[in-house]
Amino acid sequence: MNSFKTFVIASALILAVSGCKVEKPADTDGHDLWFHNLEQVSDAKPASYTTEAIAQNEIDRFWKGKAAVEIKVLDKQDDALGRDGYRLVFSSGKVSVEANTAIGTLYGVYGLLRLQQTDALPKGSKTITEVPAYEYRAFNHWDNLNRSVERGYAGKSLWNWDELPDKVSPVYQEYARANASVGINATAINNVNANAQILTPEYLQKVKVLADIFRPYGLKVFLSLNFAAPKHIGGLDTSDPLDPKVVQFWKDKTAEIYALIPDFGGYLVKANSEGQSGPQDYGRTHADGANMLADALAPYGGVVFWRAFVYDAQAEDRAMQASDEFVPLDGQFRDNVLVQVKNGPIDFQPREPISPLFGQAPKTNLMLEVQITQEYLGHSKHMVYLHPLWKECLDTDTYEFGKGSTVAAVTEGKYRDNKLSAISGVTNIGDDANWCGHQMAQINWYAYGRMAWNPDLSSDEIADEWLRQTFSSDPKFVKPVKDMLLRSREVNVSYEMPLGLHHIMASNAHFGPGPWETSYRKDWSPQFYHKAGPDGVGFDRTVATGSGATAQYNEPLASTYDNIETCPENLLLWFHHVPWDYKMKDGQTLWNELCHTYQKGIEAAEDYVRIWEKAEPYVDNQRYQEVRTKLIRQAKDAMWWRDAVILYFQTFSNMPIPDDCYPAQHTLDELQQVGVFRRPQMPQGGARPQGAPQMPRQPRPEIYDMLPDYTLPSMPEL
Ligand code: BDP
């Protein structure tokens, strides 16, 4: 239901039932995202489907201010604003939205409405200038052509390929609008594990329809490539990037795409990674492959996002491989190639150090890839606000160009002449009514866009904006719920993989714990990453006795990480193999610290339920209930994680769970059986396993009784 109708119905109900008393908001499925509290003041339709008309229409429908809004594309270019920047000039009785381009004004309009919705409009005369940090603020959809979404937890793909190009869902436009409202301006619409069919004429006609819908919102389409496309769909017997026939195939294909989509963005490529084909199949390098595509795109202004997510089963330490492969190629990539690097050196874990590559390739256009979908952080079942995770990476100093050369500064291009810059986020969007599977996961879509525009914004500022626009501006709601969101990433680390533990999840679906698991590939096996044994736990990456990964960082990071005394404790087991009785900074043994950290995680997750219940008067019933049910489940899943990891590690440490922690609620044996075929029931009311000694602490029974039909989750199919 559109927000205007919702508003009218809700207002009528309120008046009918209670005079002017403020009542509970009307139910919503969350589809209207952060536009939820925008009240429509007019039903006007855009005069046409152009950027200019859309910008004007957003003001006509939603601007409540008395001051007249004037939208103007500047006659004389203002270099300070670039292509997408804007200026809001507030003077008496007037607000002027100025930019060099129409899309700049549309961003300005959304900026102005955001100020209105967050009660942040200036009182007197003022000029606000906003210029985005990155030129490309991209989304990566891991959407397959059969509408399944790799690592997607919010329903099917938005793109209905069977119906396109004839039938066009209204959702495509809603999607483009939502992206424009937070500044996202590029979208790679298909999975990086790409099916070459997307490049056939039949599919390109469908892609063109999407591109036409996205264009007025400033959203450029990118396509993920299958590097073997010349063989798969081009009738060639090779995909060697130096073969003239292959070069010609890509030139022709690129020309065909631009004929349909003149503002096509370019290609996103996963090559020689996890079984995907690539230039190395032909003895060529990543640079050979990327440059061949870059040359095909250059005449049209297109760019290549070439991913650095590479690793090989035989290597001793997967964390070192992106650097090992890409550092020697520094300086060899064309100007219109950006090398897309995941935030950490392994794979989107709840906490990783930064990828060392950010500090090692000064002559390469590096870009950051973050994951918005919660592959390793509880899927769409757990509430985790991810901005603190991304911000931690952006703010980390690589020291490559001296102090202050943070990942943000390096990727923004502050140290290169070539100012091409980009950032990518793997989306959490599907065809669920609320887009993201979890109402609270919408914040991660919002926050990604805001961060891509301005990496300096704090997690607090972004959460504040989102809550006010999506739920309520009442401080009694905003403060506690925001605090909960701000803690949620650290809480997730605490109950899943604290103190630098990583990759110990169940390996089939990447949901839930699996520390006991082994795999036919050692680098997919949790045991390879935690290396727990009688002597301790953790991956030794030091120079003297371990893999030497610490040496891939610049000083002083390298020696800080290398020395167990100076290594930050939240990364301890990432870099060191540590005895169970090692004394931590607070005097506890490592074992007790682990137990207490998990305990804190569980208790914080339990607290979420109570905090949310207090927020109830400010939230419509539908969203309230949906979130509450998920939060209860999250608390139970936290317990599941703790029991699994601690009971398994206990077989090596032989140390007791401290008395001030909850006793185990499951046996290791039953946890190891969790799977599609056997799902033990979570004990109700925090019941102790039979025969367990009396312990002083018990999980709060009221939380565990709330979802009586909870079973330990089955492992979803991949
Ligand atoms: C991993 C995912 C896998 C992706 C891969 C990638 O498990 O599904 O294909 O990353 O980024 O996180 O290519």
C-alpha cells in the first residue's frame, strides 16, 4: 500500500477511535523502506519519465516546508560539485537545489527530503554542499538467471527474466528510486559466478529494459561476465585473452551492448576463482584478462571491476593469496580497470583484519567490496547492523603512504593521479515484501548507500537517520533501538566467532556453527582455520613460526599483529595459535575469556527481545511481531553457537565452563547431528540437561519459552 493511502487510513482510524490521541501506527509490510514516514501532500504524477520530472515530482508530493523549492541545473559548471554533487541553498522563503547535472539535482532533492524527515532542516540561511566520495557506488547482485540468489536470504531475484522484456514489474522502478535516494548509481545485476547466457541477444533485450527504467534514477547497469563466454556462446574454441578472435568477440559484444544501452557501466569479473574460468587457464595474468576487456570498453567510457577474490586449495594460507597474486601485477592494469578487493583477506567473516592488498598496490585503482547480505552473520534471521564492520575497515590505516592512508583514503584515490574510484556491496535484496528478509536488514542497504556517498558518516548518524525515516522519531524509540543496532555487530562477533576466530561456521549453508567439520578441501574446513588442539587454538600467521601473513602488512601494522603481546585481542586467534591458559590483558585465561565473550553475546541477544518489547508502542504491529519473533530466534541461535564451539573446544582444553556463564544447553553429540534429517529440540525454559550439576546461572527462561516450537535450525540447501 502506498504511504499516502496508509497515512490517510491510519489518520482516519486514529481520529475515529481516539480523538487526537496518538495511536499505534498502521500495519505495514515494510515494502516502503525508509520512505515510510514520508507523508504525501499531493497525488501529483511526474510530467514525464525524466530525471528532471522525477526530481520535481518528489518535491511536489513530499515537501512540506513553507519555503519554495527551486531545482536548477547550473548554467555554468561548478567544478567543486563534479558530476553527482549538489548544493542546497537555504535563504528566506526559498530553498534552491543546485547541481551540474539533472542527476545531481535528484540527489539534492532526496538530500533535502532526508533533512525534512530527520528534523534537520536549517533554521536560517545556510548552504549545504554534498559531493560523493566515490564515482561508482555499486551494487553487486549475486542473482542467477533462474531467479535463485547465491547467498540471498530474501526470496527470489527481483529480475523476472521469463517475463522480461514484455512485462515490467513496478518493483524495478521502486528499486531504482530507493537506490537513487541513497546515492547508489551502479548495479551489476547478475551473479559473479556468471552464466554466459546473459550476453546473448535474447537476454540483452531484457537487460536493456531494466537499464531504461534505471536510467532516469542515475543507475548504470553492469554485467558480470563469464570469462569463458567466447567458448560458451561465441562458437570459439578458446577464451584466451590474447587470441585475436577472442579480442574481437569482446569488442563486438561490447559494441552490441552499447548499441542497446548507451550508458552501460561495464563488466564485473570473477576469474580464476572457485572454479571460474579466467586468463590463467591460458597461462595469462589477471592483468592480461582485465586489460583486454578494458580496451573493449574504453571507447564508450566503460570500466572493469576485476575481483581479487582468489585462492587455491594447495596454498598454506588462503589469507595471503590475493596479495600473492595481485601485488606483482601492480602498475600493469589499464586506467579503466579497478581491482575489487573484499574487506578482509578471507571472506566476509564477522571480523577480519583488512585485506593487506589495500596497502600493497600503490599503482592500482583499488576498490572495496563489502557484503550487505549476511552470509556469515546470521542470514536474514539475525539483526546485525553492518556499518560498524565496514567502517572499521575503511578507517583502518594501511600506512602505505604514511600515517593516515586509510582504506578509505586509498580507495577514494587520494594518492593516485587517476581519480577513478568505486566501491561495491553484495546486496541483500530479493522479492520478499520487505525486500531484505528481515525488517531491520533494510538498514544495511540504506547504510551501504550512505557510506558509499560519504565514508566519514558515523554508524550512529546513519542509524539515527534510518530509524527516524523508517520507524519513528520519538527519542524514546530512537535511543534504545539505535543503541541496540550499534552494538549488534560486536554482539554477533561475540556469539559466533570472537577473539579472531573465523570460518568455523557449518560449511554447507554458512549458517550456524560447525567447528568440528572437515572438508575434502582443507581451506574450506573449519578445523583448518581454528587449529584447536590440546596445545591451544588459533591460526599462527606470524613470521617466525607461522604462515608469515603478518609480513604482508606495512609497519607498524606488521609488527603489531606479529607480536602476541601487541596484537589486538579481537584479532588474537586470527594471527596467533594461543595456549588455552594464556593470560589475557584482563588477567583471565584465554579459555575463560572465550567463555565470557560468548556469554556476553548470548546475554546481549537476550536483551534485544526486552529492548524491542519496550519499543512496541512506536512500531506497527506487523513489523513489531516480525522483528520480535526473529530476535527470540537470534537469542536461541546465539546459545546454539556458544554450546557448539565451547563444547567442541572443551574436548581439547579440558577446562570447565566458568560458573558465571550459562551451562551448556545441548550435548556435543546432539549438536554434531544437527542437519537436515535430525533436529534436536531446544530445551524449553533453559532446562538443564539431565544429571548436570546445579549451576548458579541459567539462561532467561522467559526468552526461551517465547518460541516454543523452536528447533535447532536445519541446514538450508545451498
Ligand atoms: C563466498 C561465497 C560464494 C561466492 C564467493 C565470491 O560463499 O558463494 O561466490 O564468496 O565472492 O563468500 O565469489
